[in-house]
Amino acid sequence: MNAYQNKRRWKYILLVFAVIIASGSLFYTKYLVINIAKSERTRAQVWAMSMKQVISADDDDFLPYVFAVRDSSIVPAIVTDEKGDIQSAKGLDSTKTYIPPVPDAVKSQNAPQYDPEYFKHELQIMKKQNEPIKIPVPRGYWLIYYKESPLLTQLRIFPYVQLSVIAIFLLAAYTAFNSSRKSEQNQVWVGLAKETAHQLGTPISSLMAWIELIKDKFNAEDDPLIAEMENDVQRLEIVADRFSKIGSKPKLEEYSVYEVVEDFVNYFRVRVSNNISFELTGNKDLKAGLNIPLFDWVIENLLKNAVNAIQDKGSIKVNISTNKVKDQILIDITDTGKGIPRSKFATVFQPGYTTRKRGWGLGLSLTKRMVENYHNGQIFVRDSELGKGTTFRIILKNIRYDE
């Protein structure tokens, strides 16, 4: 298991622990809510019993004790008859009740009248929250609806608020920490890259001098082997130049995409096995803003991956086309290698991901960064089938750069 996969595994483990903690908090809160709801139900039943005692009491001396029990057990409640007409209410907003100045002929002069909209709204809430308590009265029965206390309502939503606040805090802390860590890592890598470029400068200059001496001593100006040695030394210069420019914004200039890709393919094909054939096709007139050292690096990484994917004999095809509707240049690099599982299409671009024992897993990650961050393009796995091959697609803007 590589470092990236190990890191992902720990992320999943931490996520599972977070889910367990959150679930535990929710279940415990639910346990408290159920018990408080039972307690409030008991209080509502006590109040209902006291109401029944008030209605049927024969001994007036006993009523003060009943009223005391009723008032101590009160929860927000509304009492209706079997027809749904409100008979009484307790624990609600007293400003919503009034006694009309002219007594209604049908109702008792002292019967309270209710704000219809307010009590209709409250009654609907009570019906949704709890089952009513039924108490018998001389001419039928009454239904007592009661409402959750503010404490119970707050307790229901508290864990969600608590977990949301914790999640926002952890997300902000993780983002700040991750940004700081990445910044430090980038500074280390930039410094290491520039130092590498500096260290490469001396041996490259020496190699160039030795090649010139060999030409003079053996009169080998036109020797093809010497020419290939020069090409390799020039390639080392390009690599050193790449490392020296890491951390700075590259300059894009207008080039023919076909010619740039063709130059590198011609250089690369003589340095791999003859069992692998190369084919370059497409539109030769398309131009885009490119930084040659970095774009060559992109093509190099994709071709090397294609070669490594081909186990014995195969072919690599590069096709350059255009999407005229979106004004884009499409570069498809197709190999006949072992292929990539569809589940790994995005993973292959992650730092540290590799299928080779000695690989660092940085090639495609750097490739994606150079295409998207430096050339304002896109790169993705267009298609792949296990045992048959893979196609990577690069998308560039088909525009001219005026520098």
C-alpha cells in the first residue's frame, strides 16, 4: 500500500469515528427527549385528571387542593369538546384571549373568546406533537391537547446545532492547517528544485565541452551517435531549466501544437524499444499558447506511462484535433497497454498514486498541474479498458497569445 492509499485509509477511519461520535450524540439526545416527553405526558395526564376533578367535584373544600395540583402540573394545553370547539386553554399567550363587551346570547357571559388564527395555529401544532388525552364530562367528553415545552423543543434541535458548529470549526481548522502545510511543502519543493537545477548546471556544461572535444579529436561532426548525445545533453538542459523555473509563472508563447508534439515524439521514439510503434496524426494548423519546456514534460510523462503500460509489444497513437464549437484543441494519446480500472480514472492524478514498485507517483500529478494551472487546459482519462489500452485527453484553448 503506497503513502497516498495509506493516507486515504486513515481519512476513512477518522470519518468512521466521527460518524460514531455523531450517532452517539444523536441517540443519547433522543433518549433524553423520549424521557422528557414521557414526563410531560405524565404532567398533562395529571392536569387532565385535575380538570376532571374540578368538573365533577361535590366538595368545594377539596377544590383548592385540586387547583393547586392542576396549576403545578400545567403544560401549554388547549381543551376542546368532541366537536372541536375550544373550551379552555392554559399556558399560552394570554394576550390572545379577550372577553367581548357585548355578551353573546348563545354563550355564557363569562366564557372567554379566542383569537381564532392564533389558537388554530397552536392547536394544529399540538395535534402534530402529541396524542390528545380524553376525559369524560357530563354531556360527552373533552379532548386535552398539549404542547411540548420550550426545553424539549430546544433539546430536539440542540445536537444538530452542536454538530454543525463543531463541523464548521473542524472544517475551518482543517482548511487553515492544510493550507499552511501545503505552503510549507511548496516552499521546500521549490527550494529543492532550484538547488537541483543549480547542481545540474556544472556537469551539463562539462558534457557539452566533452562532446565538442570528441568532435574535434575524431572529426565526428556528422556522426549520428554524437548528434544523439547532443540531443540528450540538450534534454538535460531543458530538465534543469524546468526545475529552475518551478515556483515562477511560466511565459506562454504561440506555437504549432502538432510541431511541438512531433519534435518530442521523434526524440522519444528512438529511446524506447523497437517493439513499440508510434503514430502521430491530426491537424497541423492548430496553434496554442505553450511553454515548450513544461509542455514537453507533459507529453514526456504521458508517453512514458504509455510505454510502461505496454508489457511486450504495442503501439502509441497521438491524434490532434479540434472542437470547433468550443474553440478547443484536443490531444488524444492512446496506448495498447494493460488499461486502467474505471474506478481509478481520477485517482491516477493523485500525488503518490502508482502501480509500479519503484514509482513515486508524481508524474501524472505534475502533468495535471502543468496542464491546468500553467496552460489553462484540462487533462483526464477519456477512455480505458483493462487488457486493451488507455486514452488520455488534453484540452487546450485554440487562441493566440499576444505577449
